[in-house]
Amino acid sequence: MTSGERHPRVRPGGELVVRFFGVRGSTPCCSPEVHRYGGNTSCVVVEAPGTRPILLDLGTGSRLYGESLRRADGTPFRAAALVSRLHWDHVQGLPFFGPALCAGSEIEIYAPPPGCGMTLAEAIDSCIRPPFFPVTVAELPGSIRVSEAEPGRTFAVDEVSVTTRTVPHVGPTAGFRLDWQGVSITYIPDHQQPGVGSTRVDDEVLALADGVDLLIHDAQYTAEEFEQKSNWGHSTVPYAVEVARQARVRTLALFHHDPLHDDPTVDRLLGEARVQAGCAVEVIAAREGLDLRFPARTGPAAQPLPAALAFGPR
Ligand SMILES: [Zn+2]
Ligand SMILES: [Zn+2]
């Protein structure tokens, strides 16, 4: 895995690229104190050869991604979006996502059934319509198709295999694992830690993250904050490290930073997580503008990935 500067042009070739456009949990935030890590809510884009872009969540970071797609050649935009949960911080960017506002675009959204007696399409329609928004989903110029992704399923998005499992949170919530050419990424942005100081990890979560190259995981709270918010649906930074350690992942990206955590706080939590992880897991803190690159492996006999470049908070 190698790290890149703020969204350089992605070279065609045999690599999967993970691009962070929104890394914040719960609500967008904006101030000089959160400038380095960024204040947009969850949106990570995975790009792989022969595959439509795959958006992991449609938080406000998806607006930034849309802005980056100025297509001079006029090619219609086609993408898939894997949405972990319909909580606002994971879908709020959809009506501001540039391609959704362009005729000819096609966006296919996969998310777990929302419960509440509604289908997924009904639930999305219910929050993107007057009086909350000027138009309905059907009135957006782009084509938006919605598919319920029952946890436990594995399906293909072009060349990428997607596995979805139920993750403990508040209400129906999915985590996603993406496998492509021997490279594996797991995305678990919202994850309820079982209890204060707990090290127990749900079997579905362990299966989803087993041995992956990159685990992007909820790291919302400090241990002290969690004592006050132990049933708010999230993990502490130490618990994220514990999940990564038990699942034997190569790299953990701390993600879904609390809006109260300014840049120095995230720096400090990252430092503590690295001490806790030791040599077992490389730990990074996700920030807007970070790109991670994973060369394809051709099979089990392939060479291991080169060691990641050392990079810390900037
Ligand atoms: Zn969230
Ligand atoms: Zn949530």
C-alpha cells in the first residue's frame, strides 16, 4: 500500500485505489480546528480497473467527490454506492452529488433493508422530498436505482466482489468487504462496541474483516467519552484497534471521527492507537484527500504488498 497526496490523478493500471472524501461521524463540522482531517461525513471511493467507481456511503463527502468529476469527454457517469445505514451522516450528500443532478448518470445504491415498515426506496424517498428538499429522488435528472442488500449476501460490482454482513449499531446496519485481485478492503463506519472496556468482537464483524489489507473502522470516541455514550452505536479508538488485531488486518484506518475531536485530538488518538497496536497492525487516521493504493495480486503465490510509506497526520 502506498499513500498519495491530495487526490492526484489516478493512473490506469493494476491497482485498487481507496480515496477518502468524508471521514467525520454523526454530523458535518467546519472550523479551522478540524481543517487537516476534514469535516465532511462518510464517503470513501474505491476505484479499480474495469469497475465503476464504488462509493462507500453518501455522506457530505460525496459532494466533494462529485465536484472532482469534471468530465470533459461527456462520458455518462456510472457508479455503485454501498450505503451502510440510512442515518443522515451516511446519505446526506446524495441530493448534492453532482452526477445525480446530470441527465444520463446512473447511480446504483445498495443498502440493508431499513426496517420501520418501509422498503429501502420508500425510506430514501421519504427524506429527499418536500418539505425537506425541493424535489423528489425521481425528479433528480440522473437515474438512481436502489437495491436492498440483505446482509450475508455476496454480489459483484463489475470486477469487485462485495460481501455484506450485519454490524451491531442502532438499527439495521451493514458492513462491506470488497475483494479484487487478491486485495481486500473492509468498511465498518458505525459499530456498537459491546460495553465499556469490552474486547469481545461480533463473529460477523470478524468474518468480514478477516485478514484484510485495509480495515476502515468506526473510531468515534475516547474511552472516557464512551462511558457517557455507551449505547450511542459507536466504538472507541482502543476498540477499533482490538477489532483490527483480532481480525489480523494489515492496516487500520481510524474513521468516523467525532465532530468534537479537533485535529490535535485526532493526532493524539492516532499516537495512542499506534502504541496499542505495536507491530501487529499499522494504524493510520483517515483524512479528506488521502488516497491509498493497492497493487493487484495475481494469486496466493504473489509477493506481499510493499510496506506502506510512513505517513502521519499533516
Ligand atoms: Zn455514522
Ligand atoms: Zn449511525
